[in-house]
Amino acid sequence: MRQSTTTFVLDSPGPGLSEFTASLRGWLDEIAATEGLLTLQVQHTSASLVVQENADPQVQADLEAFFRRLVPPGDPLFEHRAEGPDDMPAHVRSALTSTTLSLPVREGRLALGTWQGVYLFEHRDRPHRRRIVAHFLGD
């Protein structure tokens, strides 16, 4: 059994989902992963990671619209506004989703379903540079 780690740096365009499945596949090929577990962690408290449909881009737009309605920027409920009116809503959205993912790797490939992709879910209203740590454990 072996371990490999790397850090992916993604520039989000602003709120919404940015797929990076191809980058993960490329790295697994690079390290010649065969069987094991890939763990991902986004190192930020205002973005998250999700596995979601990658066939119809309307799915990603609808998810962003839903979360924007559920936790809107500028909600008077929140006192924390250190970085603007989208700051605390971004933290809540991150808490409602996930900052880590664990994905099986089988026969050198991510064990994702046919229409699944791995996404960074940006919760802030402007572009950000996000760091995602990847750890592979297996053969």
C-alpha cells in the first residue's frame, strides 16, 4: 500500500460549480493509481466540494439558484460581515454541503456514476483562488 498527495489550485469564476474531474483523473494516471481511496479537502470555509451531474449544465445553475434562495447574501439574520454581505452566507452554504470527499478508485479510475463529476462549489460572489488537497491511499 502506498500514499500520494498533491494540491490542486482552482480559480473559481465566482458563485457556482466548477468541475475538476479531468484534473483528478490526470493525477491518478500520473501516479499510476489502481485500487484505493482518494480523499479531497478544500482548504477554505466559504467553498465546498460536491459530486453532481455533469451532463446538463442547468443542474449546476439550479443548485446555485437554490442555495442563493436558501441562504441569500445580505440576510439580516447574520452579524458576521467581515468580508462583505456574502461572507456569512458562504460559511453557512459550506456547512450545509461538504468540505471533504472520499471517492473509491477502481481499476485506475474514479468509481463515479455515468453522469457524475467532482466539483468545487464556490459560495462567494466574486472569483477566488481555491486550494484542494488530494490524498490517495492504495495500490
